Amino acid sequence: MTATAAKNRIAMLSPVAWRTPPRQYGAWETVASNITEGLVARGWDVTLFATGDSQTTARLHSVVDKGYEEDASIDPKVAEYLHISEAFERAAEFDLIHSHYDFMALTYSRLVTTPMVTTIHGFSSSQIIPVYQKYRDSNFVSISESDRSPGLNYLGTVYNGIDLSLYPLQPTAGDALVFLGRIHPDKGVHLAIEVAQKSGLPLLIAGIIQDKTYFREQVEPHIGRDQIQYLGAVDNAGKNELFARAKALLHLNTIPERFGLVLAEANAAGVPVVAMDLGSCREVIKDGRTGFLVNNVDEAVACLHRLSKIDRTECRRNVEQRFSVDTMVEGYERVYRKIFQQQADQNS
Amino acid sequence: MTATAAKNRIAMLSPVAWRTPPRQYGAWETVASNITEGLVARGWDVTLFATGDSQTTARLHSVVDKGYEEDASIDPKVAEYLHISEAFERAAEFDLIHSHYDFMALTYSRLVTTPMVTTIHGFSSSQIIPVYQKYRDSNFVSISESDRSPGLNYLGTVYNGIDLSLYPLQPTAGDALVFLGRIHPDKGVHLAIEVAQKSGLPLLIAGIIQDKTYFREQVEPHIGRDQIQYLGAVDNAGKNELFARAKALLHLNTIPERFGLVLAEANAAGVPVVAMDLGSCREVIKDGRTGFLVNNVDEAVACLHRLSKIDRTECRRNVEQRFSVDTMVEGYERVYRKIFQQQADQNS
């Protein structure tokens, strides 16, 4: 085996909360899937560690049949320990482990000689930071410039990429405002409702209910009034139906966005995005070109009359250039090459 | 370093739910502490991996300051991953890792060459069995003959040992029945209450409330009536006060007991035990000699008039012989020697 070929063996460690790719919600699994499929298309030898029902053109290796969020009989703790350790027990079969598994996988990384790179999809709480600090000399990729923790060995930022074929351009604008995402205060569903009420425009809400109390108290009372509808969780076809009806996507996040896949998805379909200027939103949305960055509800309402000035084809073109699977995979290839080069330098 | 000395370096991996030894409740940490202190007394070089506030004559290594059950600011998942992996990252410094850390530690065991033995303190649910099955060729110790899962490589049963100096013989019987343990349906507090009510004897209940609903519905309504008292959780001094007031310990477990440390503690103090004949109880209690094994409440009530026939010094002597720290440590020394011998055989 030549040195080059030997550098091709990638273990892709996806989460096992959901299938890879997920049926509906599951952002980390979506990204892991997109990277995997993109790498395979570009000739890499990839083994995907994911749930047994996952779908991939890579080699699939699984010890957990289904996502623990999709099968109540699975103990998440058992599933995670079995799944993560399995990849490390097979580390010698790979030249690189690419982990999407949060802080847990780091705790196995020093027990193998195969290098690892972790895409940090988000810091779920401040309590996990000490783990990242302990393993700060490992290799990390951030998904936006804004979502970084100081002191970690970042090799770069690689923006998430989406499969543009899943989100065809909707040539003309619809009549409704659209909220698409987890029903959770972080995502500002209540702010989207305020914007709809103040602007008098209909609002279509879709997404899994992650915070039941929030839904019951701040979302549900408005449903069925003021042309506000809740459509439940939607699959890909459902998303495209929403984009076809969308005048704009409202994404009024209340905490810094880590990346915001849905912003890119909406833009891919030609839908302008009105996003809170917090976290990564200004990295994804070009203010005044592919949507508007706002700081509060009133600014969001005020920008709605300028939506017609957004060029829908420019929205899509921006995604094609910056947030396509190809662009993302090229980003990861650069990261992988850095790691392989460092290894070669150390061994020479 | 001679081969013999090299065999002396033991990493003792205690849980980090509580301090080692625990202040009050914490059976696994208690046993890990007793083994550690016993091994050190017998000349072994032991490093105890436990919370930072732990107390030991061994070398203490900690990455988690306090037990996650004692400090709400600690994320149990973070603490466990950091703590367990730390021991394995230092595996090369040891000749043996002795794990008290349930199934999680097994998932690191194949990534190091240092052998590991796991004391299985109990199977918390059927969902963890697949992990034990995957690692069934590792080394296991059961804490009773009854608490075994088929197919695992058991090197032996080592009964838990207690520090008898902590439980001085109470020479004369008290007047009350005593329940000591977690307030949980598994431990049959409600059955102890029934026995007290049917026999007309006072009942002293002590222990942490693990199942709040159970406490509220099946225990609390009886407190303050029929001479039934709840004393909360008790420390060692509190236990001895209870033993001084005890006519008998009632331990009417509703599921198979795994070992039953409290049975040995009561017997050490000279207190006879009335125990349900389920699981390991018949391995700890000699029926008619150190207490009585029963199958239901009526049998428990019926045996109370025979308590005076139990020789309290025989109760203590039985614990001295079979459930002392020395006896336990000798048991583990035999297990360790088996492992070292197997290693030597493989290397020769």
C-alpha cells in the first residue's frame, strides 16, 4: 500500500441519537452524512460508524441498531459507550478518526495512535469545557468563526455544507413567513410570532418540540389565530413545501447561533432569511444580499418590506459557493492533509 | 524492579458518585475503599482513582473534585468520562486495573495492555448486559454466588468485607426493629412496616430517600404512628446507635439481594437479621444462627419470638471469619495472582 492510499482510510464517527442521515431532525448526523458521502464521491475510503439503519455509500459499521432518540428500548448511555469505543478499538484500521461525537470521544483519543479530528458542532454547556481543555492539543474544527472556545488547537473553520439537490430553487416568493427549527426558546419562536403579529403576515411554524413547556406557554396559545399555523416536524419534502410558500425565513435566535444549517437551506431554495445578528448568522447571511441581519423584533418587521429587493438566485448562488457539500468536503480535505503532513513531519 | 515488585502496582478505580469512602450512603465506594486500605496494609502499591476529597492511605489520583451526587455543579457524564479515561491513560504505570466502575470502564479496557478485573457490584438493568457480553473475556469478580450473569469470565466470588472496628459488638439486644438502607421498594421498607405493625414492636427506619414517590405514599403515612420513626440518613455513629437499640434488623428485600453490606454490618454489631430469602441473603445470613431467612411478612413476624435464641457473639464471629476486610482482601489477592499467572503463562 502506498503512503497516499494509506492516507485514505477515514473512520467517520457519527452520533447515534438519530439515523445517519436523520429522517427529520438531527443536525450533527446530517453533517456527518454529507461529509461522508462527499468524501466517498471524491475517492476516499470511508467507514461510517453510525446506527445500523443508517444509509451510506461508505462502509457502514454499527453496534447500535437504531438511534436512541428513535427507540425507547435503547439506553443512550450504553449506546454511546459501545458505539464510541468500537471506533477506537478499530483505530489501527484507519489513518484518521473524524469525530462528530462531542467531548466523549476525546477521552478515548490518547489510547490510540491514530490521529483524530473533532468537528465541534457546539458546546452544549459550560460543564463540558474542561474536557476540551484537557484535550486541547487534539485537532479541532469549528463550524463557524464565532463558535470557538479559547485555547483549543483549531485547524480551521469548515462551514457546514448542504446537498443543494435536496433544496431546489423556488423561483417566486410565497406569501408567508416561515419558522423552521427546534421549538425551543433559543430559537426564538416567540419572536417570530411577534413579527408575524406586528406585520400582519401569516406564519408557518415547523419543527420538533424540544421544550414542551415553552411550546405550551409561548407558542400554542397563538396557533390558529392571526394566521399562525404549527405543522409539526417536517421531512425534506415538507421543508421544500414550506420554502415554496415562504416570503422569508425568520430565524430570531436568542443565543449565538453555532452555524445555522436552516439558513443555508432556505437560501438554497431562494428564500431570503431574516436572522438575529448573533453568533454565526452574519457568517452565513450576507446582510442586504441574501437576507437581513437584525437586532430585535422591530428591526425584523421593518426589513420585511425590503424583501422584494433580495435576488433569489443570488441567495442560491451564495450557498452553492460557500455552503455546498463540495465546498465543505474540500475544507475537510485541507484539514486532513494538515494532520497527515504533521504526522509525516513528526515521523521524518 | 523485580518481577514481584512490578506485580504490586494496582490502580483502584472507584466510582465518583460519592467520596471514597462515602460519608453516608455509597456501597460501591465503601467496598473500593475497604479493598484499597486492606491492600495497602498488606504491602501493595495502590493508586486510588476517586474524588479529590477522598481519604486513603494509598496514593490518591483525582480529576473530579467531589462526588457528583454531593455537588450539583458537577455534570455526572463529564465526571465519569474524565475520571474513567484518566485511569486508562495511565495504564502503563500499573500492573493491574481493578475497576468498580460498572460497564463503562470495560469500553476502554481493550485499548490498553494492562489487564483489568471488574468487581460487578450489580447489574443495574438488563440494558447493560450487552456490554458485559461484548467484554465477557475480560476478568470479573462477583460479590455473591447468586449475582452472576451467564457467560462472563468470572475468576471467583469475593464477598464484600467490612471494617469490623466500625461496628463494635452491642452486647445486649435493644427493643426496636430496625430498617437501614435506601428508601426504595426494592428494599421492602413497606414490608418492614407491616412486620412492625403486626408484631406491635417499634420500628426505626434510616436511610436516604431514593424513591420519593414510594416514600410519600408507602412510608411517610405510617411515620409517627405505631411507634414507627424515620431518622433520615445516618452516618457510622448513627448506625451504631441504631444497632444498640435494635432487637433485629429487618431486610425484606423484594428483588434478589446482590450482597447486602448492611446484613454483615448488623451481624458485626451482634444484631440478628431477618432477611428475605432472595438472592445473596442466604449466603450472608446463616438461617437460625445469625438471623432468619423468611419468604413473607408472616414468616418474618413469626420468627421474632425466636430472636433471643440467636447468639450475638456468633453473629459477630461469622462476620469476622467471612466478611472482614482481611478475608475480602485475601480473596482479591487470589484473583490478582490468577491474572498475573495467566499473564506470565502467555508471555512464556
